[in-house]
Amino acid sequence: MEDCVFCKIIKGEIPTEKVYETEEILAFKDIHPAAPIHILVVPKKHISMLTDLKPEDEALIGKIYTTINKIAEQEGFKKQGYRVIANCGKDSGQEVMHIHFHVLGGKKLGDKIVD
Ligand code: 5GP
Ligand code: ZN
């Protein structure tokens, strides 16, 4: 989709630090990391929000999570664990309207999920 920053990253129009890539999924480092490990995992298919997911996207979302495990293995943080956050809509503060999964780790994260 035009004017979508993550679609531009997927198309190679905006440079990024890629971590992992499949035919359907791209993972890259967040430009403003909130933890020592902060990777964004995105489907290459443009879906604006989690509330736009359709039944045909179920397999894709499953693959996102198995891909995250592969990334954790590759990047060496599988044993320590990680946190996955996916914002959806106004109350969550979603800024980029292309669904994405924040993978955070590399240190003991705070106990609170929300403030
Ligand atoms: P949201 O608040 O929508 O869940 O998170 C969007 C995330 O995308 C933010 O953590 C932000 O730092 C990241 N981000 C926004 N633009 C870019 C970019 O051009 N490149 C990269 N690597 N990350 C970006
Ligand atoms: Zn997009």
C-alpha cells in the first residue's frame, strides 16, 4: 500500500536492518528500540489493524509466532525469553497502520504490561 512506511520497508524503498525474512514475513530492528532487543515482525501483506484480520489470515498469524521463535533462536535469546506486543487502534497508541508484532527482550522486562 502506498504511503505505508512498513510496505515501503518491505519493498526496499526505505532502508532497514533486516533480521529475518520469509516469502510472507519480514522482521527488522525497531528504529527506536525500547529494550536491548526490539524487533518488529510484520506480514508482507498489508493489513492495517488487527481488527481487520479475516479468517484467511489465521495461518499467517500462526506463522508470525513460529517465525518469532526462529528469530529468537537465530539471535540467541530463545532461552531467556521475550515479550510480544501488538498494538491495535487508538487506545493502544498504534502509530503505524500495518500490523506488526514488537518482540522485546535482552533484559528482565518490567512486571507491568501496562502503566
Ligand atoms: P506502534 O506504536 O505502531 O505499535 O509501533 C510502531 C513502531 O515502529 C515504533 O516502535 C517505531 O519506532 C517503529 N518505526 C516507525 N517507523 C519506522 C521505520 O521507518 N523504521 C523502523 N525500523 N522502525 C520504525
Ligand atoms: Zn503496509
